[in-house]
Amino acid sequence: MAKALVIINCIILAIGNCGGPLIMRLYFNNGGKRIWFSTFLETAGFPVIFIPLLFSYIHRRRNNNGGENATSFFLIKPRLLGAAIVIGILSGFDNYLYAYGIAYLPVSTAALIIASQLAFIAIFSFFMVKHKFTPFTINAVVLLTVGAAVLGMHTETDRPVHETHKQYVIGFLVTVAAAVVYAFILPLVELAYQKAKQPLSYTLVLEVQMILCFLASIVSLIGMSIAGDFKALPKEAKEFKLGEALFYVVAVFSAIIWQGFFLGAIGLIFCTSSLVSGIMISVLLPITEVLAVIFYHEKFQAEKGLSLALSLWGFVSYFYGEIKSDNDKKRIQQEESQETERSSLSSRTISEC
């Protein structure tokens, strides 16, 4: 079951991580200009989480005979709820930074910057949740970071022709800030799980995700109100290059796809760790690069091919290390069990004598 959850979350994360930036850029490429609205779409899909939560509640009602978990629709307790509220508000501002960057950067350039967050995740994880490093983990972090750095070569040639150098630089710096903040958020979620003082389940993860996105959406709605997005959106929809109907189609699909990203990232933290979630995100970024080349005809220099190879190498390195570590733990546990059995047998023999 645990392996199945990891696989499911990886698939959901892959869809959101690759599709989210592409559909966001589709909005900006075709006349979209409202950054707070784009920020809102990143988390507006949270109501879909009510569907699995409802099934979970019905399942608990049928299988628990009147227990507390059977009668309560929500399992989250005040301690974890408070942490989720704080993280959700922080996520709202981080989403704005990311949306601002995507508004002025090609998808390929934004992807290379976000890939660099892995190094920050490793640092924050070490100090916040005491994540232990193995040689394979360090190797994966180095490879993925180098892959991101390689992508940085000649990125100025990807600057959109309708944007100034100043807009490009500001977009670049804001996206770096978004990467650092999200690198802090991932281990912060893991720390919240550790300090929750209540049994963790995937249902609880869904509840946390819904609260995070709800609070982030509130932050975005306040930003939209201040920026005047509610008044500007009807006009923007009519002037959308793909048509007014497709404007709303893009908005709906953007909300759904982005929800996959956040749900997959949070789910992987529950199943594994924040560092694994960060590594998975970094591995998928070069794939986003390839998709950007296919759909938006962005240039695919040799540096991008090399980055893709390094990222895949880092991914294989990390999971080989995890498999080796698990096998070593099983071997040590087996040896300890055998030693205990021998000691117990010796004690019985001495007693009988």
C-alpha cells in the first residue's frame, strides 16, 4: 500500500509539475496579464479534495462502530490545523512570486531556476527535520544542481522579444525567491507532520492540503481585490487571443492541474520525506523543458540535453541509494533477530542444565 501511494503521488506530481507551468504560460502568451488571478488558479482547485474526503468519511462510518474517527468528517486537530494555516498563508505569497516569474520568463528559464531549489531543500531539511545524508543523496543533489546550472548557460537568448531586459531580470530574481521560499515550505510541512501529536494517515494529508490551498486562495483573492482583477477579468476574457470560451477553459484546467502538483508534493512528504519530494520535482523539470520546446517552440540547446541527462542520473543515483539503504536495514534487522534467537536459546540451555 505504501509503495502504491508513492507511485500514485509521483504520477499526480508529474502531471501538475509539467502541466502547471505550461498552462500558466499559455495564459500569459495569449493576452493574460493578471498575476494575482494566475496565482489564485494555482490553488483554486482545492474543492475537488472534498470528493476523496467524502469517500473516506463514508468508509470510516461503515468500518468504525461509533468511534470518534467515524463521526468526525475532519480528523485534523488544532495543533496541526494551526501549522497548516501558517503554511497556507506563506504558500499564497510564494505562489505569487512564482506566477510573477512565469509572467516574464520562458518556461525553460523558470524551470532551471526552480531546479536550484533542491540545494535549499537539502539544507533546510538537514536543520529542520534532521534528514540524514548518504553518499548517494549527496551525489543526486550535486548532479541535479549542476544540471540546473548547466541550463543557465545562454538563457538570455530565450528572453521574449516583447519584454525588456529589466522585466527579465526582475522575473529571474523573483523566481529565485519563489524557489527559496518553497524549499523552506516543504521541510516545514514535514516538521508539522512530526510535531502533530496525532496519528497520520493519507486522509489527514488530504485535509492539510485542502487547508493550505484554501488559505493560499484567500491570500490570492485579497491580492486580486487590491489589484482590481475582478473588474479587469471580463474585458481580458473577451480580448483573449484564443477566444473568450477558451479563456475560462484554460482557467479551469489550470486550477485542476496545479492541484495535482501541490497534492503530489505534500503526499510524497507524507510517504517519504521533503527531500524526496524536492528531488522528484527537480527530476521532472527537464521534462517540462522538453514539453516547452514542443508546445512553445522554445530553443533546445545542447545545455538542455546535458541537463536532462544529469537529472536522470541524479534520480537513478538517489533511488539506488534508497534501495541499498533499505536492504542494509533489513539485513541488520535480520542479523539482530538471529542474534536474539541465539541468545535466547543459549539462556534456555543453561537453565535446563
